Amino acid sequence: MTPTRRPRLPLTLCAAALLFLPSLRSTAADSIAYDFDDALTATGPDTFQIFEHASGTVELSNIYRHSGNRSVKVTDAASSNDFPEMQGYFPVQSEGQLAFAFHMLVADTKEELNVALAGPAHFQLTKDGIAFWLIVRDGYFFHMSDGMPKRLGPAASFLWYGVRVDYDISRGTYRLEIRDEFNSQPPILVESAANAPNQPASAVNMFSFIGDLADNSNVDYYIDDVVLDVGRSQGTSLVAPGRRKLFVEYWRDFQKLRREQPVCLPALSVADFGLSLQEIDAASRSTVLQLADLAPGDGRNEKQIVASKPADGVVLWHRGCFALANEHYDDATQLFERAAQLLPQSRLIALSKVLSRAGAGRWDAVDRELALIYPTWWGDERWVAAQGMIALRRQDYPKAEDLLAPFNNDKAGRWLGAELTTSELQQIRTELGTQWWAVLRSRLLIEQRFYLYIWQNQLAEAAAFATAMRERLTAAKQSAGLWWEWEGNIHLLMNDPTRALDCYLSAFADNVMLGRSSTSVAMKLSDVYFVLGDARQEKRFREIVYGTLD
Amino acid sequence: MMLATALVLALNSAVSAAASSEAQVTRHLWPTLDVAALRAIGPPVTSVLVALYEKETTPQRKAIIAQAFYQLGWKSEAAKNALLRDIATSDPELRLEVQWALGRVSNDDKVVQTLLGVMRHDQSPLFRDKAACALANDQIHLTPQQRFRMISGLIDALADDNAQVRHIAILALQIQTGQTKGFDPNASSSDRAARIQTWQHWLNEYERQL
């Protein structure tokens, strides 16, 4: 998605500590919407500031999203001496009406979080300070109105809630509406609530999402579809959020692009460059992500960025991506290798190098390097896109029976359906001795062959391929969960959620039996139940997903 | 004999470990307070700070430790008890640091009541004023019910005979609630009574919300 934005309200360019540049959708002239999808699309001046301290984080998430394929996750940690915060800014509004709406899902509503609209006096209970203050705590929603906390109603975990505030700035009152996504509870509706300090004409120019103030909270919560609208009458519709984007739709988008020339995949966080919050200060984090988000070839602006080791590594990656996009594959490989020397833990640089090798047709190197980085990309949608680009570039695969030949014994057979985690890759050498590379390479090629069917839109062939793999594994009494899951993906792509559900449930049962992580399948079950309109099961699998996350 | 020796050795080891912890923490207290370094040690640093506070004899150094408690903001029953013992110290600097730090290390009705008492009855206007500051800004761990009781105490103070007490009480209320409800500490007693009545109605609604 390439959003455009034509706000009549100019938005303030904010300073350091940006974690991402959310994509913005233009709705009406005086409204701004943030959906956090397809991040790192530069759209102009930005309006966010992210504060992360000690153990708290603010980051993009594709685990839970109300619309599109991403949301923002805020994580707080008790005794971290501060709170993580996502703060957004807009021009000061000191009269008239303002609507503020967002969707929120909280993992455990007993943990505290706070959301506020505030003005130039910042987050104090005073005129032009906090105007609207929503609290979730002890399983309930509260709002601070007329200087006192007032209980609104129960707040359930793992439910998306739509919150809308229509603030009459001049009067200093607001209408508040909170509904859950399934309307399983009566909506919370408050009319003409006094603003937090009960002060008319209390201006606003910022919103904020945080953990708790007393540093006792371990909350995890997700925010999506933040909308601000000036001048709209109370109760009229705001921008309808986009529909939740399932992973198969991301695949469909990629199918449309049909990239046969490999290009870099976008960076989503500093972790893609192998950097952790402890290793990189706020200023460097901002630098890294500004660089990552520059258009390829935009060398002029690189010079304006303060140099640092991480920044230099990202600059080199960036230049490598430019070379890759222009089919200068060997140049790209060299630049990625130089970048990797500065950022050796970067999985994104490593993957980019593989793509440059694929562009140059160096398939032995592609296979070797892909095997090494495979565990670092497990479960990431971008990995599927990368495999697709490699498959489309390669095209020429051995026949299925040749690919399957290395699996024709009991010892090797199970690797056809194994999850290629780090420990599994270590295990393969131990178990198979000198045969390990032949088996592993064939496994990677089988997977790419499967993706080639998908990206060439030969979905019936892809489904048949997956069926053949899992039947082979089942006949050999080996775990077939992985191929059940991949077959389910094809049926969902083919708009057959009922068959997809059967496949995913089989995959889930297989994982449970083997004591394997079920995050990937549980996410897909949550999505397919969403498609089938089964709210109860969707919520159940959301909770299972959360329980499997570290 | 062997058991006694083992016990002595264990005790010496514990004492030695404690001494090295105190030495480590002391480095971050003076000559310059380094709260970031103390925070990096983690919540266990609080017990070391309490031990140092209780051993320390100079008010200035105790005041520095109280500042550390304030800035760390970690709840500690031991810190609260140590600080409370100095709530009436004659050293002004230490007294103020103690008043400010108490609400940052505890959520105890006794602390709130003590500060309300200082705000209303202390001989020194400075200590009364700073107790009100502590009530307005530094009671960070209070539960909703405790906050209600604190605010109730502030509203009671609006009826105080002392104009300065009325003034600092309404300032604290304004910080806590965003409003004064038109209360003027220097208005006539009948005006003040009417505004206090408004505050009482508000308080009743607050209690109902709880």
C-alpha cells in the first residue's frame, strides 16, 4: 500500500527516538489516520515520538491487528523506573470539536495502562493539560473526569475494543463510546462527561499511550487504527478502519508484483539489523531507522545523518539495496558483505546478500547461506516473500522424485517435515553424518518449489504438492504438521476456509503431540476463525498465541 | 567447635559480602549522587541504602540517601520506616528530603496522615508548605481508595483556621484534581463554607465512584 496524505492540518516533524514511520491514510481534509501497516513508507512529516526505557518497548506487531497486517504493541515492565510511551502530535486545538478514536487489545486487563489526550501544559491535571484520560486496570475501564477516576465497565482480555472520544473543546466535555469487536458486552456510553480537570476550553495537541505511572505494571497491549478528526459532529462516522489483512492477502499482494528481480525487503525494527535496545541509544535508533527508510539511492540525505557504527552499516546496506534494485548483483553482494562486517548479527543484511546471490544466479551460495539464516526468519512474512523471489528467479528445479530421493530412508525421512530451527539444524549433522547437506539442500529446494507454484498462481498444484508431502510423511509415520499447515495456507489462498481449518487443526494436533511451538498455527487458526465468523474460537486461539510468545 | 567455626566463617562471609555491597553503593552516593548507577543495580539496592541510612550519622549524607530513595521511586517498607524516624528531625534539609521521599517508597495511610498532620500543625510554614507539595506530587503508589482518603484530608484542611494551611491545601487539591471549585483561602468564612460544601458534594460523588 502506498498511502498518500493531504492533511489540511500540518503535522509537526518530531525529533529523535522514532521506532517506525507509520503509514498514513488521507481521509477527509482535516483528519489523520494511522494504521501502522506497511511501515517504513516515507510519507512526509511525521508525528510520533516513541519513548522506551529499560524493559519497556513500543514496536510493530503482526501478531494481533485489528485491520491491515500490523498494529503497535506497547509493553511495560514493573520496576523499570519509567514507562514506554507512544506519543503523537497535532496542531493545538483550543476550540470546536475533535474526535479521537482507536482500537485496543489488552493481553491482561488486570495490568494497568493509560491513554490520554493532552494540550500544551502536557500531562497534568490542569487547563490545557490532560483533557481525556482513559485507564485500564483490575479488569475494568476507568476515565478521569471532573478530577476523579470513574469506573466505566468491565474490560476483557484479548478482545479488540473500539474507543471513540468526541471532545467539545469549548465546553470541556466529551462523549465516550467503547465497544468490543463482537458486541459481546453492552457498549460503554458516556454523554457530556466533564474533561479530566473539569475546565472548559482546555486545548489539546497530543495523544499518548503508556503503561502505568507507578511502575508496577507488566502490561502488553496493542493499538491499531488511531484516527484524529477535527470539526466532525459527534456521533458521525470517522474513517472506517481497513479490514484486517490476513497473511494470505500479503501473499496475494506479492503475487501481483511477481518479482523476478530480487529486491531488498523492508526493515521493521532495529532488531532486523541485529541491534537491541541495550546496544543502541535513542539517537542512534532514530538514525538507523531514518536511514533504513530512505528511498534507494538517496545518498544526499545520508550525509546529514550522524555517523556511527550502526549507521554506517545501514548506509552500506542501503547502498547495496540500490545496487540490487538496479541489477548490479556483484556490487550489491560486496556492499552487503561490508555491511555485515559492521552489523554481523543482522539477519536482514544476511538475507539481502542471499537475494543478491540469487540475482547473480550463484545457486550454490544461495543454498548454503539460506540454510544458515533459515532459523532466524522462521515465522516472518518477509521470509516467504524472499523465498518467492528466489524461486521465481531460479525457476528450474529438479523433478519431485529427484528432490525426494535423499529422504528415502527412515533416518532422513523426518527432515522433510521438520521445522528448521537452530537446534534442528545442529541435529541434522549429528543424525545424518555426511548425508546432511544433501538432505538439507533438498528440503530447501522442495520448499522453494512449493513457493514457485504459489507465486505462479498454480494453487491447485501447490495444494497437491503439499498433500503429497504430508501423505508421504504420514505413511512413513513421521510428523506431517508442517505440511498440514502449508496445505492449509493454500486452501485459505483459494478462499476455502473450511478446508483450511481442517488442515490447521491437524497441524495443531501434530504440534501438541510433539510438544512443538504452536504460535504459527495458532495465529492461522485465529485468522481462519475470524474469516468463518467464530468469535469465540478466534479469541481462544488469540490467547493460545499469547501464551506461546516469550 | 567445628560448627561454631563454620558459623563464624559464614557470618564473616555474609558481613564481608554486605560490606562490599555497601562500598559499591557508597561510590554512587558521594561525592556525587549517581541514581542511574544505583538503578542499574536493581531493587536489591534499596536494602543496602536502608542499611547505610541507618548507620549514617550526618544529616547531609542522610539527605542524599533520601534523595536516592526519592529518585528511585521503589516501594520499600524498610525505607519507609527508616525515613519516618526522621520525620521530625531538626535538620531542615534532611526533614524536607524525608517528607518528599516517603510517598515515593510507600503507599501507607500512616505516611499520608503524617504529612497531613505536618501540613496542618507544624510550627514552620516551610515544612507545612513542603508537606503539601509532597501530598500533591509525590504519593505515587497510592491505591484509588488511599488517594480518596488523602483528598478527603486535603478538603478537611480547607476549613483550617490558618490561612496558609487553607492556601496550600487548595493548591494541593488543584494539582490532584485540576480544579479549585472557586475556593479562595482568603474569602469570607461564609464563602469558604459554601465552597467547602461544593467540595464535599464532589467528594461524595468520588466515594460513590469507588
